[in-house]
Amino acid sequence: MHNEILNAFMMNNNKKYISNGIIDFQLFYSDYKQTLKDLNYPYKDVDQILKQKISQCFDRIIKLLNSLSANEMHINAVFSQIEHSLYDDASFKKEDAKFMSIFIKNVILLFPMYIPLDEIPSYSEKINNVLKQSELSESNILMCKSFFQTMVCSCIYWGCSTLK
């Protein structure tokens, strides 16, 4: 579903969503919502996201990750600020914001730039086993799986799209 939505979105939207370093989330969400409608997927969650201050959170996270890639900030400072943005802007519970920032940090740092397609199932199974053996709450496990699945789908999508 992720890749179907991403493919349709990319094919139908050649707009630039960033201008002068500012992301136009309203335009992005509007186009994304239309893509969901066109594919007959539910889109009410998109409206709910806009009611929260999630756009500000995404904007901060993107800028923080960019500063990390440009070596402008220490990695621990970046992910500490991501944690605070998840809590302050996206209304995550404090413990969930901390957990997600740590999880994202570890996945981003350890996730290879390219995983051969035939190795993705075993890589995913290892992550799944770690989550099964953890003492995480059910909601944290669900967040991890959702985040990881999105990353794997994105990796496959972008890896295959560059091969065309």
C-alpha cells in the first residue's frame, strides 16, 4: 500500500514543496490526500494530522536530520531535539517520544543505504525477533513495526525506481 500510494503521488505531483528552506505542508498534505482519494484509501487521518502541530514537528525533524548530515550538530543533540519535538509538537506521550527518538536514531544509523532485495526478508525477521523478545508495550511495538515497514518499503521503492 505504501509503495502504491508513493508511486501514484510521485507520478501525479511534480510540484516543489520546499521554497526558501520552508516546507509547504498544506500543499503537500492536500496533494497527498487527493492521491489517497484517487486510490480509494481512507484519508481522514490526514485531516487529523493537520489538526495537530505535526507539520511543525516534521519541519523540525527534517531540519535536524539535515544538520546531522551536514555535521553541524552532534548526533545526541539532534535526537534529543527530535524527542522534544515529538513530545511538544506532535503530542506524543513523553515516554513514547523518548522511545521513538531512540528507535529512529538506531534504525537510521544502522539501516544500510541499500539492502539487496533477497536479504530484506531475513533483515526484517531479525528486527521482528528483537521486537518480540523486547519488553516494550504493545503500542511501542506497533510504532516500531510501522516505522520500520515504512522504511523498508521506501528503500525498496527508491532502490527500484533508480533502476528504471
